[in-house]
Amino acid sequence: MTAAAWLALFSPLGAAVALAVLGDRISRSRAGLLVSGSVLVSFVSSAYVLARLLSEHPEQRSHVSTLWTWLSAGDLQVGFEILVDPLSVFMMLVVSGVGFLIVSYATGYMRGDDEERRYHAYKALFVFSMLLLVQSGNLLLLLVGWGMVGLSSYLLINFWHQRRSAVAAGKKAFIVNAFGDATVALGLFLVIQRVGALDFATVFGSAEAEIGRSNTVAVLIALGLLGGAAAKSAQVPLHTWLPDAMEGPTPVSALIHAATMVTAGVYLIARTHVLFELAPVVLHTAAVLGGVTLLVAGVIALVQTDIKRVIAYSTMSQIGYMFVAAGVGAYGAGMFHLMTHAFFKALLFMAAGLVIHALAGEQDIRRMGGLGRELPRTTRAFLIGTLALAGVPPLAGFFSKDEILANTLDGGPLGIVLFVFGVAGAFLTAMYSFRLLFVVFRGKQSEHVQHHLHREPNEGPLSMVWPVGVLAVLAVVGGLVSVPGGWHAVDTWLEPVSRPLVHPAGWMEAFSPILSVCVALLGIAVAWRLWGQASDLPTALARRYPLATVALERKLYFDEVYDALLVRPAARLAVTLERVVERPIVAGSARATAGGIRGLASRVAATQSGLLRVYALVVAVGLATLVLVFISVR
Amino acid sequence: MLSTFLVFLPIAGAILVWALPWRTPRQAGGFALLLALAELAIWVGGTAGFDYGNPGLQHSTTAVWSGDLGIAYKVGLYDWSLWLVGLTVGVMAVAIAYGLWVGRERARAYFGLMLFLTGATVGVFVAQDLLLFYVFYEAMLIPLYVLMGVWGGAGRALATIRFVIYTIAGSLLMLVAIVALGLTEGTFDLTRIGTSGSLVMFLGFAIAFGVKAPVWPLHGWLPDAYREAPPEVSAVLSGVISKTAAYGLLRIAIPVFPEPVEDMRVAILALASIGLVYGSLLAFRQPDFRGVVAYSSLAQMCLIVIGLFAVNDSGLNGALLLMVNHGLVSAALFLIAGCIERRTLTGQLARLGGMARGRPILATLLITTGVIALAVPGSSAFAAEFLVLNGVFTVGWGWAVVGAIAIVLAAMYMLRVISAALHEERGPAVHDRQLDLRPAEVGLIVPLVAVLIFLSFWPASITDHSFGGTPTATVTSRFEAP
Amino acid sequence: MLGPTVAAYLVLSAILFATGAAGVLIRRSPLIVLLALELMLNAGNLALIAFARQHADSGGQVFALAVMVVAATEVVVGLGLIVAMSRKKVELDVDALTELEG
């Protein structure tokens, strides 16, 4: 079984290496096929592993396999090891399954790009990194996968590297994530110091004994992990890179910046929940971060005008929900939402990709409109995604979001607050998602659309259409694995790995869906009133509250604050150091030495009068002195 | 015999290159390259028969020079210095091949000096007698002065003078410390010398090695030297020669002076931490490719020093791994810089840009080396830096926090270089006529990158095969087998 | 053994040596400097012979003979130089010869 897991891990890496070595000796279409084939191998292997795990007793579903010692220092030995257990298999299936669909979609989307092969190689590298992240059997290897998904995300964001904005976005994403990597590493140092090992079994087994509960060390470890999780999952205040990351090709946004990588933070919390539970303060902080993010992102999404950025903010907001779930201890609910979100958000991005494709690269929704009649299939896909996102029953988002909301109700006073946040977020979600739907697909066609729309039969090549279809089906039925009051397949499956801390009562499971559906319908109604029909209400509102509008359009000034607090002071420090310290050291030191020697030499040279008898006198006096010294010393 | 052979094969080769009447420069260069490759092959053969579980001296040769003074010709290899010798012979072979590829003028002098440099540097890594160590240490510098001063760029004169003044001042301090140490201990034999509590002697060694590494603020010679030397000499200088300083700290300063190390640790860690952040910040400000690599070398050497002065298993293993890793990374980066400069005639980042388009091999190699240099998790540099910071973390949390900040800064300056050279619009110095890397250049750089990737998959290939598996015990026992 | 003690010879030797040294340092004519040098050498010879007598060891006398030979060759070289100087119309004044000035 572990052999199949290793195969799942290494198959995309093999594809990436093959593409790097072959260069242009492999045709573009074969390159695409190679990568999607390798990801399919991963998916099939993961499914096989799942089947094997299902046949085992729930408590025995955990297998470690080590290939070699990756790193060692004295007593510290870290293996290149994977852990196969319900949580990792769950993630493997999501990553390789959604990954396969998106990679297949990308073979159509990227067709004709000059550097298609490079794109496919990066994508394969990403899938490998992501699988490494979720399969890793110890914290260090997890950090390795963690960093490598950041790397492949960087490579793919600035894939179109002639664009200055893409390069800048890539750097920003990498550096924010490097910050996250650093905090995780610092947390790991503490773990090593206390536990002396990094593999999950040892760390989680002896964590309580070696680290203790709620003390400084426990809090710092959890904070380190949370720093990494927040950076990777774009939670406030480390979220600024995600909207910019939309510079990458749309399939990248779908796979990395919606379905898989950005949700890794939730996986991290679920995986290391033992460490987080030792510091409940930090766990609650995670929940609060999630709650704040889901509101902030939801509000900003209301005014953004780039189709992908709107979806990006929506991604942040949905991950906020997952953080809320993980923060109150409802790990299964968080992972469930992670899965359904991967379905419907990938669907939304891919449908958005079809729109962008049809409009020859246009992303500004103000230049769209009235596309519903022209692109009926795309519209249907987008509608399904929007309904699922807004949490309309019986689509996938409804079940997962309401499971989270029901769980927060059991989370004490903080849980109640978060529940209110979540319900408000549901209202915002419905509003911004339907705003997007209405603005893009209803109303009058803009001039841009009339000029640039090129309608292909079936709205895109088959390779792009069928993954959208599959995801649309998944977005409709994917939620049925867990039904309130009925069964909780995800929770049950993950129970052996991450036992939830909250157990919502029956009334909570009934109350929260009803409330949130009402709120969502209200949000849709408001969106209809504002954007669903021709009306000047949005502009009137913007004119009435100019400050709020500008603040939202500027994304609440997070970028500006970072610029003023970190970027510019660091640059100033560097300039000052160069002028005040470096120049004297480099230029001064050598000049001082050379000048000193020259001055000394000219002074010594003055004693050379050329008068022989002066020399003789000096010799005589010196000799006499020496003789006197020798005589007197003896 | 292996150690002696590794030292004197290239030196004998150097004499042959100088003495024999070569008909063409290519012949002399080809002969030098052949010898360098033979040296590399011998080293590879040596790794096979090595006893990695044994922390003691192996392959040693001793010939007494002066019994009264305790001076001897004594050379040998430890399982950990083996890797540094491998780094030396590997990078030198690549550098000689690069010199042959670009066709350096005055070939006999050039290739003879490169071979002599190889032998002397290997000598530094294998010498087990303080005076012998000093002789090799100085012998290593002479060819560098000439290589930099004769074959360097436009500003080579000033750069060479600075380098000479700094290194000679450092060497003299070391000579005094060596003589004082040898006379007080009654022997110059490093394997037999006792420990000393003398702070002054320790500082003599520490400053000498600090100049050579360099460690802030003794780095005044560094930016010009790395910019003006020929690219392959810069590669050797930052890849290999700087490691002799780290080696000296690890072999002499730390094991022989346990008490002064304890006393001065905070001061040294502070200087190295300043240098780490300082080098990273300045690397971000440099206008040219080589300047960035130069200051990143400063930062990396400071990180190595931090690992060494943590003096624990994690720090020592990490420092050793980082030495090998940084040697390969900076050699590859300087050679890539050389390849870019040969095409565009400039290293100014403002005049570069957009080189990735149409040059996939250059782009792939630069990005791969760059991301390893910035220690993306999963790279060998990450493994090394993780161990170093983990090591210093147990000394004090603050040091590791500073190190972590510096690693984020490293991401900033390396990404800046990658983007400035490869991405965005084409710079004024870049034209379509400039070709992608030629097969010969690929053949030079790919081996370095391949070793780095291998180390990324298996960093334990070094950490598991060094110090007999017990770094701290080995260092505190002054490398004697128990 | 009659006659003055060795101390008397040494005093005389010292006086001669000092006279010679003063001559070398003070006089400007190379000829006189050469003479003064001879005086110093002979002061050394006197001391050597005096000690040889005292210790009844002929080594000192042998040494004195060797010094005389050296003195003779020195005079030859020195006078040759002086003659060469006067032939080249160089002023016979040691203070004028300052070509070694730094």
C-alpha cells in the first residue's frame, strides 16, 4: 500500500524531470499528456490506497514508510518518510483528483503558448510538492513540501514573465510565504529542543509530556505553525499576495490559489492539532483570524472589478471559514469544506477561464456583460459554482458551510461570535458571488464584448469543457457525503487522526442551516436589486460613501501599510548602511593602510642622509649600547 | 598516501605546465584539465574506501622535519574534511575547464597557477601540522594574487592590492599565533597539541580566519575582489578559498581553544549575525550580478560561522553541509555571471533583463541555482541552514530569529537577481543574437547543479558521513579517535 | 715575566681605538679616514697580542697577523678608490658623497 503512495508521490516528479531533460525534443501536446497522465497515475494510486485503508480497522489505518534518512545531526534523524492515514489519503485524493481535472483543462487553455512545456513541467512540480506536503510523515518534510509548493506557485505566478506586474506578484507571493516558512521553522526548532524528533508519531505522542499545556513554549510552537498556515492560506494580515497572484494563468489560479495550495494551512492545523490543542489561545487566534478574514475578504470582494480577483477574495473568505472550523476544533468540518470548496472554486475559476478565453484575455468585469446568451454552457457552469459558493441547498457548499456554522455554535462564547461572523459572511458571499454572476452574464453587452467575443463551438476545446463538466457534477453532489442529522462521512473517516473538540447538538444542526439559507437568499435578493437589473443604485451608493468605497477599492490599505512599515524602512536601512558603514569599511580600510605605510616610509627615508659617517656613528653608538646592555644585564 | 598524492599531483602538474615546451596554449590547458579531472577521479576513488564511522585521521603520512621543535610533514583526511577536499578538486576542475573554454591568455602561466592553487588548497585541508598548514595557506594566496592581478577586470589593480593587504595582515597574525601556540605546547602537530586557554592566541587565529572568510567587519576586500577577478577565479575564491577559513575555525580555533571560544561566543555570534543581516541587505542594493553574489557570500559565510560557534551536533553538521553547499552554489552563480557577461559585456542589472526568452537552458540553470541559494525548503541549502539555525537556537532563541529574518531577506535578493537578469522587458544590453548557453558551458555548470540537486534529495549523504556521526564529541576530543 | 700588566696595554689600546674612531667620524678627507681606520685595527691588534701574552696562547698573535693582512688589502683597495676619485676629479671630501640619501 505504501508502494502505491510512493508511486502517487513520485509520478508527477518523474514527469517534471522528464520535461526538463527532454526540452523541446517532446512535442507540446505530448508534454501536456505526460503531465496529466502522471497526475492520473497519482489519483489512481491514491484511490487504491483509499480502498486498502477502507478494508482495515479504523484504529489501524496509519502506515509509515521511510525510503532513506534525509537529514541527520547527532541524535536528530529525519527520514524521507511518508505517512498514509485517513487525513493524508483524503488530501491526496483532493489534490490529485482536482489536480488531474485542472491539468487536463490546462492542456487546452495553454495550447499555443510559446512555453507550454515549461508550464506543464512547473505544474507537475507543483503536484509533486503538494503531494509531498500532504503525505509527509514528519514535520520537516512537511515544511519541505510547504516551501516547494511556494516555489512552484512563484514559478507559475510569474509564468508570463515579460509582464512586470506578474514578476512583482510572484516575488511578493514567495516572500510572504518565505516569512511563513521561517515561522514554521522556528516552531520546529522548539519542537526539536523539547521532543528531540520531528516525526508525527513521536511528536504527537510525547507532546503533552515534553512541552506542557498553555505555557510559553506551547504557545510559541503553535504560533510558529499558525504563522506558516496564515501566510500560505492568505489569512489576514498575511493575505496581500493572493489577489496579486491572479497574474498567473487561470488554471494555476484554479489549482494552486483556490483548490489546493492555499488550503494547506487548514491541513496543517488539522495535522498538527495536537500541538495546537496544547495552546488553545493560538487555536482561538486561528479561528478569530479566519473570522476576520472571511468578513474582510467578503467586503473587499464586493467592489473589485477583476473577475479573477473577486474569486480570489472569495477564496480567502472561504478559507476563513475553514480556519474558523479548525480553530474551534471541528477539523472534519474544515476538511469537508476544503473538499467542496476545491470543487466549486475550481469550477468557478475554470468557468471564468472560459470567459477570459472567449474575450481574448479580458478580465475586467466592467467590460463584460450580457454573456449569458452567448456562452450558455459556461453560464450554467458558473451558475452552479455560484450557487454552491453561496450555500444554496442542496449544492456542495451548503452542506459544508453549515456543518462549520453548526460546529461553531458548540464552541462556547467565542463560537457564538464566530457564528455571527459566519452568518454575516454567508450574506456577503451570496451578495458578491451573485454580483459577479449578474454583472458578467446579464445586462447589456459592452462594446468590448461585441468587438472581441469569439465564440467557438462548445465554448472552448473539448479538453477544457469536460473537466468543467465533471467539476460541475461534483459541485452539485459533492456535499452529500455529509448531511446534517444524517451521516458525517468526512468526520467519521478523519476521526482516528483528528478527533473533533466540538459536537454540535441536534438543534444546532437544524438551526444553522435554516438561518444561513435565509441569509444567503437575502444576499442574493440584495445583489439582484443592486446589479441584477439596470439601476444606478451602486453608483449612487458609491457616491454617498466615497471614503468607504475608496478604502475598499484600495483593499483596506494593507499593501500601503506594509510598504510604509517594512519595505521602505528596510530599503532605507540598506541605503544608510551602504553609505555610512560599507564605504568606510571597503574604501577606508585599504586607503588608511596604504596611506599609513606611505607616510611612515617617507619619515623613515628622511633618516637616510647618505652621510657615511653618520651611519658609522649610529653603528658605533648602537654597538656601544648593546655592549653596555649585555654587561649590565649580566 | 592518498592525502600526499592529492596535494602533490597538481603541484607536480603545475611544474610540468610551466617547464615543458607546450606547442599551443590549448595543449597546456588540456593537460591541466586532464590532471584536474584525474585528481577528481582519485578523490572519488578515495571516498569509496573511506571509513565514515571513524572520527580519526585516515590516509595519513608523517615525515619528521624537526623532532626538537615538533615540526613534521603530516597530512591526512578526516571523514568531514574529505568533503571539503572534494569540493576543492571539483570546483577547481570546473574552473580550469572554464579557463580553457574562454581561452585565457598566457596559458602556461595561467594553468600552472590554477593547478598550483589546487594543490595548495588541498594542502590546507589535509595538513595536520600547524606550520605546514601555514605554508599551504600562504602558498594558496600567491597564485590568487597573480590570477586576480593579471587576468582580472579593469579595476583589478586596486582589488588585488586590497586583497593582498587584508590577507597578509591576517596571515601575519596567524603566524604569530601559530608560533606562540607551537612553542608553548612544545609541538606543532595538530593531532597531538593540547588545549590552550590563551585568548590572545585564539583571537590571532579568529581574526586571520575572519579576514579570509570574510566575517563582518573584516570584509573590506570582498566586493572588489569578487567583481574584478576573472569569473572562474571568483568562483574558486568564494566557493573554495573562503571555506579554508571556515575549515581553520573548525579544525584549529574551536577544538584547541575551548575556553576562549566559550568566552567570545556571544561576541562572535553577534558579529556574524550582524554580518548576516548586513550582507543580505547590501546584496539587495547591489547594482550588478556579481555584487549580489559577493554580498550573499558574506551573509552565507557569516551563517557558517554561526553554525560553527553553536558548537553542537546540529550546528556543526549544518555548517559543514553549508560549506559544501555554498561552495557549489557560488561557484555555479559566478560561472553563470561569467557566461552572462561574455554575452552582454556587462553585469549591471539595469542593463540586463528578459534573457529567459529564447534561452531556456540559461534560465533553467540560473533559476535552479538561485532557488537553491535562497534556501527554498527542500534544497540542500535549506537542510544546511535548518541545521545551523536549529543548532544556534539551543544557544539562544534570538540568534535563530535573526537568522530566519536573514533567510527571508535572502529570498528577496536572489529573486531580484533572477528577475533582473531573466524576466521583464529586455534590457539595453540584451539582444537576440546572444545565444543560449553553449554545450561546453552547460557541461561546466550542470555538474555543479546536479550535485546540488543530489544533495537536496539526500543531504544526509554528508551529515551521515561526517564526524563519525558524533560531531560535538569529535570536535571536543580534538579529532582524535577515542 | 716583567713589564706592564695587561691592563696598561688595554688602556693604550682603548685610547688608540677611540682616537681612530674619532678620526673616522670627524675628518672629511678620505685619506685621513683611512689612516684612522688603520689606527683602530692596530688598537685591536694590540689588545689581541696583550691577551695572547697573558694567556701564553699564540692564537692571539696568529689572529693579529691575519688582521694585518686584512688591513694591508684594505689599504690597497681604499687607496685605489681614492686615486680613482682624484682621477675622476671627484672632490676628496666624504661629506660630498651622499648618493645613498633616501
